[in-house]
Amino acid sequence: MAMPSFSLFIGYDPREDAAYRVCAYSVQRRSSLRLAIAGIHLDAMRQRGLYWRPTEQRGPQLWDGISAAPMSTEFAISRFLTPHLSQTDWAIFCDGDFLFLEDIAKLTQLADPRYAVMCVQHQHLPSETVKMDNQPQLLYARKNWSSLMLWNCRHPANAPLTVERINRVPGRDLHRFCWLEDGQIGSLPPAWNWLEGHSDPRITPHAVHYTRGGPWFESMKNCAYAQQWRDEEAAMRAAQATSP
């Protein structure tokens, strides 16, 4: 029986370009797989005719007209296009503010064909009202489940997640996986989406998620795993400086 193939899609927001680049580098540096990595850029999704939701800029905030709510990142909704973008049987999506500290091949080994999507099923009720660059901290069902997803792209239960549906339903419904039954959502170990400031500090993260904002923001320069992120950025810059 052939092993499934994998690709990785990372959400891109121009306000956190450094975070995105370090995230991608941290995966590549540790991966024992030849893994295709691509960013989900909102402008590119529009140009390809995959994203036409009405949005507007309200000061520094991008606002989604269908959800009648702010978008904390440009990829808040476009992440759900992952199975339409993927050319592989399985795909991983993660937010751009991740730092991978473990070989992502170990995550792919958890892929279970019984499930349409797999994720860390957080019970996340943040107490703060703002995050990142003074973005509002929104509360919704299954918060942060969709920040890292292992997609079974060919699973028939994902068929109802059409491009049309992605462009017409409120974001809160997509983030709670409205097209799936509960039994079609598999669970991943919390180490693969360790929420800085929220997850159990006794857990050794395989992937740190700086969901409140990471050390690329001055206000978060002393957050947990800040030094590891700075070390990764330094390693990335050194590698770039010596590459032909």
C-alpha cells in the first residue's frame, strides 16, 4: 500500500513576514521529508478566483463583511482553501506564527485515514482582550483548532467544503468545521500546537504557536520560547548569507 504524500501550507500576513519566514525555515531545517511548502497569500487567492469574500480595511483592521467581524490575519478564512490548493493526498496547514522544534515527519505519521481533518482540540478561553499587534482577541467555538490542521484532502466528508461555501459562510462556522460531524475530526497531541501563554508548561512543544504575538513584536520579546525563535531567525539569516 502506497504511503500518502504531504504538502505544507503556511498562512501569510504581511504584518508578520518575519514570523512566516522563520516558520518555514524551522520546518525545512528539521524535516526528514521532501516537503513542498507554500504560503497562502490573500492577494494570490483573489487573483486565482478562489477568494471573493467582501473585505474592507477599517484603520489597521481588516474586516470581513460576511462574518461582520474583524479578521486578525489575512489568512483567517483563506486557510480553508488548503484542500483545493493541495496536489497531495494529505496536507498540513499552520498559521504563520509557529516555530517547529521537531521533525514534521513525525506529525505526518499521525495521519489517520478515518478522519477528514485532524487537529489539537484545545479548550482555549483566552482572558486577554487583545493579541498580536493590538488585534482584538475574538472568542468562538473550537478556538485555535484550525490554527494547525492535518487535512485528509481526498476524504469524502470534505467534499461539501466547496470554494463557494468558503466564500459565503461566516468565518466562525468554518472555524468550528461546520461541514463535518464531530466523529470526522481527529485529535492530535497538544505538543503539535503548543499555545504560548495558554498550554501546559510541562509539555515539551514540538511546535510553538505564538498566538498572542511573538518576539518579533517588542511587547512580546520576553514571551515563552522567545530565545528559541531568535536563535532560529539568526540561523536562517546565517544560512541565507552563505547560500550561493
